[in-house]
Amino acid sequence: MTKKGIVYCLVSIMLMGYLFFAVIVTNFMAAEEMCHGVDISVASNAMSPFVTADDIDRELEGLRAKGTKVKASEMPMQQIEDKLNSLDFVEHADVVRLANDRIAINVVPMVPVARVFDLSGSYYINRAGKHLTADINYQIDVPVVVRECGAPTADKVLPLIERIAEKPEWNQLVSAIKLDSSNDIILIPSISNHVVNFGDVSMIDDKFDRLFKFYRKVMPVKGWNYYDTITVKFRNQIVGKTTPDGRNRPVNEYRNEDFIENPDEESMGAETVTVGENKPKIS
């Protein structure tokens, strides 16, 4: 090795030693550095008027005031994060240590997608199924779910609620959702005096497509008060039950231009309504 090469090698070793020493010193200094403060921010959403930074600080037992009395490295950030995420009014929280040795706490208030009424009372529910007990101090404009005794939990309808929220026309139509012991989802429309038996959360788009075709093509002919229950849970058809004064025709049925040769048990003796390109044909 040449003299120049030896010099380069020695310089490289010295630099590596310096960097190693600098890292150790920097980590030691960082470990000893006092926390310079705690900042709490709350994201803006429908619940944010009811969840403030002061509320979060109270849940953390006055951490903002206590924060400057401990070392930044000793701040229990994971425990703080876990505690906040366990709160019913918090959707998500994260806690980070900044380069200036301040602790930043970022909180997203719970985002309710529905309000549930059942025998236990009333509560809001988010996409993850977290419950927030309803309080008179806040009212959130979300779909209403009524759950009867013995019915499945409200989590069952979350896919349907989210899909309805994405469609303005559907959102305007559905005023409430009812769960009963039959395991069927019942939609309560904001129009007329009928309910819609939706079945389960399968084929959501297809069911709404058939329902709106029925509204556009059959209801104007039969009358908006003619049906008591409209059922879309059966594939490729709609079954409509008339009101008590429905002239002894308890069931009505509609298919997309299909003739019902073998009606199922619930449609036996049904009046058939076929919807084609023109007016509905009543038979």
C-alpha cells in the first residue's frame, strides 16, 4: 500500500470513530433532554365541536402541565396512544416526539356512521363497530338504526350504511334502518307509507336498482299508498304486500320482464307486474 493510501485509510478510521462517538453523545444528550412541552391537536369532523384539546388533556390527567417536568425520553408515548385509542369518542390517535423535544398528540374524534336505538338505550357506531353512548350535549346527523330484541347487532348493516352514504339518491330515500329477529334488514323510506325488506347486505346495488325501477314504473300505476311492504331480498324480483284494504290481493310481484312460471311460497297467488320498455303491464 502506498503512503497516500495509508493516509486515506487512517483518515477513514478516524472519521468512523468520530461518527460513532458523536452518535453515542447525541443519544445520551437526547435521553437527558427535558420535554419542552406537549401539543394536542384535534382533527376537524362532525364530532370535533364536541371533542376539544382540553377534553383530551383532562383524559390524560393534565399532561400538558406535567409534560415539562419529565425527560422527553421518559414520556410514555405508547401508553398515551393506547389510552386515547381506547376512549369511545376517539377514532384514532397517534403520539410522536418532535425534533425540538416536544410531544405532539394528534387526535381524530370518532366518526359516527349511524345512531343505534335498542333496549340498552341509544349509541353511535363507527365503521370499526366502536360504540359511543349518545349524549344530549351532541347530536350528529347520521342514519338511524332501530334494533329490536333478538335482532343481530348493528355491525351487520355497516356495509349497507356506508354504501348508502356514497349515493345521494339512496341517502335521501332511507330515513331509518330496522333490525328484527327475522335477520332481515328493513329500510324505512322517507316517502309514502311502506317499508322495504332488504334481506341481507348482499347485492346492495342490484337491490336498490330494482327498488327504484319499481318506484318509477309500478308505483305511479298502482298508487304510492297501495303497498305495505316491498321486498327486494329475492334475486331478480320484488315482492310487494298490499295494505289491509288492498282488495284481498295480499301479495304483488314484479320481475324485470320475466314471467313467473314457478312462484315461490311467499308469492303464491300473486298478482304479477311485468316491467318492460313501456308502461307496466298489470295482469
